[in-house]
Amino acid sequence: MTTAPATAAPLAIVPPEVATDAVVIHDETVAARNPWTRVIAAGDTLTMVDVGGNQAVDFLVYDAHDTELRYSAPDTLQGQDTIYLTTGSVLRDAEHGPLMTVVADTCGRHDTLGGACSKESNTLRYGHHTRAQHACVENFLLGGSRHGLGKRDLVSNINWFMNVPVDPDGALGIVDGISAPGLAVSVRAERDVLVLISNCPQINNPCNGFDPTPVRVIVTRP
Amino acid sequence: MTTATTTGAKAHAREQELAAAAELPRVLHPASAYVGELSPGVSAGDLVWAETVPPGGYTSLVVAAGTRVRVRDTTGDACAHLLVFHADQPTERLNVADTVKVQWQAFLTAGHLLLSDQGRALATIVEDTAGNRADAPRHDALFGTSTLVRNAERYGSGDVFGPSPAGRELFALAAAKHGLTRRDIPPSVTFFEGVSVSDDGRPAFVGSSGPASITLVAELPLIVLLASTAHPLDPRPEFTAGPLDVVAWPGAPTVPGDPAWDATPEGRRAYENSTAHRRTRGADR
């Protein structure tokens, strides 16, 4: 993982809505299967780039000053008229307060229902033989542990670039992705927030095209 | 009657149970005094708990593995907000995302499991009289519970002592009775007010089919938190909630040979994990 000097990175990959007059203050490539955490200051924007295409980015966000105020999938859905996230979606905490807003999205829609893969749930989904495999919850626990967070702080998360349709009869599942190399989503911090990312290591379903790849994370300041 | 002295205050306090004899008690002691509708094959004499949660109220129960817990909407107006935790290690709790993802189904009904974040079955829904249909779900696992902020916007108040209590506030109180805080409250499920999802992902409130009940089997020792308050997507301008009857009776967890055990491979492995966990902890010997 590398961090480029401020303003040195090309902005071409950042959506124009975000890039206009913005200064890059952090630019990093998160290797496949790795966690990533960072405090994003109020007003700054985090852009996540699906470098290789169809790479699920599992994502949790907390109020940096009071981590009990954390992302809530139900509150986020209550505040909009769709189960998916895209430009305009407000990521809300469990007391219904806004944490971040999606300000640009070239992918189109992102998942709010599927949660994170874990070694334990892998045993249910694919068989007890998958228990040893790396999983997003491991990344969340490792990343969170650097900020005083533990198991109690993990809740249903966002999966950027992951495709989880719900059929009219309620059937739902992770199916082939609709993302592609270079597509990106940008979220602006509405207050100082702590972001936890797991660059999903799952290899048993199509969420990563069966081949986990890097994701690029860029923080810009207006 | 004077309450100016300790003797007078004690007498005043002790008068109240008698004076309230005409009111329906919220919690029945003994539970066998329950006269409401029960599951087939169950009699009031089997009950270890019977309680009526008033509209806008909450309760919590700690139950042994195998216990049947039945929640009944007696009026057709109730929405039951539910959370379950492993009683011995409550950091293990309901994981709604795993519950719907592992079972490939967002609309929960009889036959579905409530899964923990540790790949175990916390409970099985063994009975559902709500008339759940694939195109008209009567329960909801996606939209969670209500908050102070949102109930204040919608009804003017979300206070637990007000006319339209918020589910999260009720859960915070119920959780606190078990040493748990808001940090321990994950997304919850609701019963008796359904929400469908259109092809393009838009929710539509389906609502209630009238009085109904669901019955859970505890697959592990559980803390059960239950709140009775309006569904967060209920479009009616007036706050709508109803009483919930909660009864419980003893039983056994799901075992090999039960139809539920082999109903799906995902469920079987969840039961295998729960059974192994009970055994390593010294139960089921």
C-alpha cells in the first residue's frame, strides 16, 4: 500500500462532480483481501474505485467522536425509496442522523442487504470446509481493533459494487455484478467519520467475480 | 390513607394490588391462568410465561434452549419488533443480513431460522398464522425499527412515555435490563406488518392480515427483546400499535430427524453448529 503526496495524484479517476477544485489529500491502493480504515473529516469526500471490476467493497462508517453512532442499514433505507444506494443516498446512523452522502456513482447501484461474509457464515453458505478461508468480518475486526472497536460494533454493512437483487417473492442473493474496471462511487462525510473497509476476500460467490482484486481509495478536500 | 409515615406508606402500597383486581394483569402468575389462544397441542398448564405487552410497550425474556416462545397480535394492529441474543454471550446476536442472505430469502415465515453472527441458529420460526404469501409478506426483515428523530417527525413524539414510542428507545430499555447498551442493538426484525419490494427495489407497505401469531423455538439459551410499536414504514398518519400476548413453554431444540433439520443444507449446517456449541458448553450430554 502506498500513499501519494498530497495533490500529486491524477484526478482523472475521480468523478468530475468531486474533482472540481478538489485537492487530493490521500490516495492509496488497498490490496486484494485487505482491510482499510481512515477518519474522514467533515466535508471531505472518499472515492472508491473498482480497479479490476466487480470487486465488492464491504463498508461500515461511524461517527468518529462517538462510535456508538454507527451506520444503520434500516435507517438508511427508511430515508429513501429504494433498497439500493446510488447518488443522493444518505448513509444514516441508528438514531437516523446523516453520516455520509453519496455524491457521485458511475456504477449505478450498490447493496444494503447482504452484509459481510464471515468464516462462520461461510460454513452455512458453502460447507464446513470453508471455515478456514479469510472473510470480511475478519478484516472488520482487525481494522476496527485499531480504533477501539470490537465485535459489538459490527452491524449490517454496505457492499459497494455488489449486486443483490430481491425478487418479488422475497428471494434474494448475490448474483453476477454490474460493475466494471474503473467504475467509482464517492461519499462525502457529513461529520467527522471513521470508515472501515474490507476489500472482500470471498471466493465462493460472484461478488468478486471469483477473483478478489485491489480497490483504490482517494480522499479529496473541496 | 396517610402516606406521611412509613407505616401509612406501606399500607397504602399494599392496598394497590387489591384495588387493581379488576384490571387485567400484564404478567400472569401463574402463567397457567392464561386464557388466550394457544398453539395446537399446547394447554395453559404447559406455560412457563404469559404476558400482555401493551401498545407502545416492551418486554424481555431469558429462555432456556428448546423453549417455545409465541407472540400473538390479538387485534391485528400490532407490530412486534424482535431481537434475540445468545443469553450466555450476548455479543453473539441476531444478524439480519446473514439471516436473509444465507437462506436466500428476505420474507421470513414458518420454516426460517434466525441466525447469529457466529453461523448458528438462534431460533427457528416453527409457526406463522399471519397468512404470509410470496407476493404479500406479513413480516419484515429489511426496514428495522423506529427512532426518536423519525417518530418525532411523523407523530410529534418518539418518547417511551409518550403516545408514539420509538422502537429503538424501547429496545434500549429492554437491552439495559440485561446489561446491554445501544452499542449492542443491531438491526431488528418485525412481525405482523409486511413490506414488499418491487422489481426495481422500491418498498411498499403491505400491512397486517389481522390477528395472528408466530412461534419461535430457542435453539440456544436466549435473551429475547420485544417491543410493540408502529412499523417504521407504516404510512398511516396516526400512530398504530396493538397489544402483544407473549407465552412460553418448554421443549427441545431442533435435532436430527426433525423435518426442520434437513429442510435446507444451509439450515442443517446452522443446526449442526448450534448443536456442537451446546455440546462443547456441556449441554445436550
